[in-house]
Amino acid sequence: MKNISFILLLLITSVSAQQHPRMIVTVGDINVMKSSIGKYPLFDKTFNEATVLVEAALAAPMDVPIPKDAAGYTHERHKQNYTEMQMAGLLFQITGKEKYARFVKQMLLKYAALYPTLGPHPAATSESSGKIFWQSLNESVWLVNTAQAYDCVYDAIPPAERNTIEKDLFRPMVKFFTVDQSSVFNRIHNHGTWMLAAVGMTGFALHDTNLVSMALYGTEKNKRGGFFNQLDLLFSPDGYYSEGAYYMRYALMPFYLFAQAVDNNRPDLSIFEYRNGILKKAVFAMLQLTYTAGQFIPFNDAMKEKTYLSPEVILALNIAYKKFKNDPSLLSIAREQNSVSLTGGGIDVARDVSYKKEITPFDYKSIELRDGANGDEGGVGLLRNGTSDDQMLLVMKYTGHGLSHGHFDKLSLVFYDQNREQLQDYGSARFVNVDPKYGGRYLPENKSFAMQTIAHNTVTVDEQSHYQGRISLSEKYHADRNFFSAGDKHLQVMSAKCSNAYAGVEMQRTVLMIQDSSIQKPLIVDIFKVDGNKEHTFDLPFYYMGQFIQSNIKYTAFSEQQKPLGSANGYQHLWKEAEATANGMVQFSWLSGNRFYSVSSAADSQTNVFLTRIGANDPDFNLRRDAAVILRKKSRSSVFASVIEPHGLWDGTIEISRNSSSSIANVTVAASDEQGTIVRIDWKPDHHWFVMVSNGSPSETAQHTMNVNGTVYSWIGNTAVQKH
């Protein structure tokens, strides 16, 4: 009798474990969705949009074309197919209408007939090629979505047809990923994340614990690959993702989807608690890496069009909101997104956005995010000042390389104001899914310009990119944090060092954001110290976004004929529009939005100035025609000391222009040695500041004393500002 009871218990447990849907949504989630229709506007909006999408698909001829292009019709058609299947599966569960399940079944049978006939994609360009798509990454995304659809309609498909779909489509595709593409599957990279999520989710849908184990622990199940290894190595203890903000947005979707599937099927693994809640930290780190209008900070390979309105962010935020006890700070972002996912978390967000009249804004703050699995491989510093309506944001990147999507730009700077970039990072050279532009893939100029050091607001030495422009070399190193302090809104500062980008060259950049009652907006003081073992050529560009207004230098403009600034390492893509030799401080101003901006830099007669514009040696017009001012110094060691100053008002509608000229009369490096650097800033008409920065080991309590032409300056800690 005891044996019979035990067998019955096993059968009941087995049936319960195999109930569908069982992956991203459960039967419980579906029941809540059914009862929520008509209650919460955001959920109704998403539900109605899905219904319109799928009904249109049902009314149109079903097309599963032979793959042909990299970003044209067949590519987009297969993307549309997986979206329609995934939505149709959910609608079947919510409404119970058989037509939705029948649609998914018929399309899957068409793919089951097509897939065995396919070889490598005809537009493939790399070893990680797919069959349905030009790269296996897209194929992984297809399977992530299609596995969800299959999970939702599983019980509505007769066993014989399920067998055909699994035998001719899912099993061969999984074999392709885990055997033919095993190097991608086990790779610590977003491509690997998508692929293992696809295989693991298929494993849950097919009740195949072997596939789930490979997804969790790698193809050899030795924990050298797989989901846990990715969680260990791709995120820092602060939740920063090694490839940067743009790819963090993309990678969080498979991380959260698979984590939700694991949590629903293997709650014993406590996946959302793993590594001190690293997935929760990742969502908040990702949101901190956006500007207040939702733009992702575009360092590394990034498209500037991406914001937190992206569907990947909506999905991750919804799951996080439910899983982490409905953290109210996420609701303001959800309200801006004005959309939810058809998940249990989506219902929670839709409900709470509807019920809560007062929603606390997301807490954008000055923050340092460490890089590296142990948090010891540099990081990203963000200094903020002001409300979301008119916030200044200063970003310095001192991370590791960022895997295959990293750029060669240690200690680079990005500056935002008025909801837009004022000093920009170019991002990537790519038009995603625009077939005439190299099939929507990364353009050749991504490597020849966008990745190169001169394309960023940091120092290039001898016209050579950091780490010789070699990823294999750059991946071995990282910059190092020096100090970071943001507790006092009147004086925020971040500092980092890099000693391995060039042989025999040490670089330190310290940036201060100073708020003072005497000035309209906070002032930015940028002190970039470079020390070499011999004479070098140091170039520091400022890629400003706006209309050039004026400069105090007498430059020669090449208005009839122009030449590239150099011949390689990105210089070949810069037109030299004008040049000058400095005679004291270099100052230039531009207009952007309704505000003027000026950069005032310490210089002498050994400083050359170039006004450049991107676009040389670009016969296909792949690059944006953005402008920069480049300061060049030839010496063994040098200090670039600059003041970035927002000022004035311009209103073209009512024709008002006020304070269009800078208030800075002069910027000089008063002294600089191994102990510290002192920069003097002279204001119009008759007062000045001394900005002092430690160049030694960081310490909040160390006493510093420097003698400048008989005047002794003393300060305690890493930085100080003295006003006279």
C-alpha cells in the first residue's frame, strides 16, 4: 500500500511539473490575466495591440520563406513570424480560442519542413553563421520566442504533430547550437547568453532535463560554460555588465527570460537570489546608465536610438518589479514606457500604475559602477546635477575593454545637458536592419573609425590607438579607478588612471563638477595629466554637438580644399577644416538647444589646434558629419586643463540672446608634479579659483602642500577648490 501511494505521488508530481504553460507565464499568471481584462489600461493596451497584430497575421497568407538576405524581406519576415507566434501562443492561453493555437502549429510545421533543408545562410559572414538568419544570434532569438509559443500551445497540438515539430525543428536546431556552435554556446558574451537561454527554454518546453542542464552549466555540464558562469563573469558586484550599457539592455532580456523559466521550474535553484541578487542589481545599474530622457550612454558599440522604451527593458523591468517585491522606484520608468509585457510582472506593473496617483521619480544619482567579476577592473563614473527636466550628466569610462563590442577609449568623457549630448561618444557605425547599409550589420568604418581612440573624447598618443587598436591586447587590461566622491553636490569629482594603453605612458584624468551660487549652471573642470618616457604627440579632442559660434584663436580655414588629419587609426576619417597655433588659453563656443557652451583650455605656443569634421575617406557616406576641436601638444609630459562652461540663453522664437560669451578670462596650469596639479581659473572681471588635485595615492585625509612662485597652497584630501 505504501508503494502504491509513493507511485501515485510521483505521478501527481510529474503531471504538475509538466503542466503548460510552465515557462515565462504559468497557469496562475494566465488566470490573473483573464481576470484583469478591462481593469488596467496598460494591460488592456498591450493585450489589444497583441490581438490586432495576431489577427492581422491570421488574415494574411502565412509565409515561411527560404532565407536569402541579411536585413531585407526574408530576415524581417522570420522575425515577424516569431513575434506573431509568441503573441498568438499567449492569446490562446488568455482567450482559449483555438485559432491562435492552430496558427502557431501550422507555422511550426512549415518551419519543420524547411529547417532540415537549410545549410549555412547565404548572407553569412562569420563562423557564427545561422541557417534561418545570417548569424546564429538571430537564430537564438528566434528560438527564445518560439519556445515560448510552443510552451503555450503544447497541449493543443496532437502528439503526432508535436513529434514532427520536435524531431524536424527543435531537436536539429538545438543540436546545431550545442554541437556545431558550441564555441558560441559556451562563450561569455551576449551571443552565448541568447543561445543558452534558447536551448534551456526549449528544454523546459520539451521536458528535456539534459538540455536544461547544458544551459545551466555548459555543454560539458562542468560549469565552465552556462548560465551560472555567465552570471558570475559578465556582471560586476555592482551589476555593471561588461559589454556596456547598450548591450546590457539587449542581454538582460535572455537573462531575465531564462531566469523566469528557471524560477518557475527549478525554484530550488533560487536563481533571482543568486550572487546576492545580481539580476536585481543589473536592472538598476542598467537604468542608471541612461540619461533622464531614457537614452543609453552610447559608449562601446552602441546605437543612440535605443532608450529604456525598448521592449527588452520593458520585459526585464516587469519581471523585476514582481520578483523584487514591487519596488516603487521602477514605476516612474514603467509609466514613461507606457507599455507592459504579457507576463505576471506586467500585470503587477499595470495594476500599480493605474492605482497609484503619486509615483516617485526614479532616483537618478551620481554613482560609480565597478567593472569586472570581482569589481576590480575599473568602472564607469557618473556625476549628475539638477532635476530630470534640466539635468547635467558627466560620464567617464575607465572599464575593461568590453569583449568584442568594446572601443579603445580609456578615460573618455561624455557630457549631457538639456536632454541631449553636448560632448558626444560616437557610438557604433551601423544602421541596424537597414539592408542597403551593409545588410544592417556593422559598417567597415566601425573598426576604422568608431572603435579608434581619436573618435572619443580622450587622449591619443602618437596617432596610435590605445593597445595598438588590438582587441586581443586590450582585453588583457583595464583602467583603474583613482577616487570618486559625490556626497557634496557643490563639489563632485571622479578620477581614474591608465598605465597600460601605451608603453611608457601614464595617464590620469580627474573631472570635477562644481556648483556655485555665482554661476548659472555647474562648471566642469577637466584635468588630464599625461606622462611619457620620451617626447610624444598628445591629441585631445572635444566632439561637441551644436553650431560652432566663436573662438579666440586665429585659425586658418581650409574652405576651398581639405585634407585628412592623418592616414590611419581613425585620423584618415577626419577632415582638417582649420588649424591654428595657440597663444595662451584656447577657447571655443557652440550653441545647442537654448544654451551656449564654451570650452576654455590652458595652452601655450607649443599647442596646435585643429577644427575637424568626420567624413574623410568615406565614399559611401556611412559616417555622421560631426565636428570636433582637437588640442595637440608635443612634449614628454603634459597637462590638458579645460573648463567646460554652460552659459547664457538663446530663444530663436522671440529673438533673445543673452550671455553668449564665456565668463572665463583665462585657464592656466599653475603647477604640476608627482604630488599634485594646481589649475588657476580667472573669471571676468576680477576673481579667480584654484583647483587642486592630488596625483599620488588617493586619500581623503592626506595633507598636500605645493609652492607656486612663492605662494604656498595647502589642501587635505584628493581635491580642493579655493576661491579668491
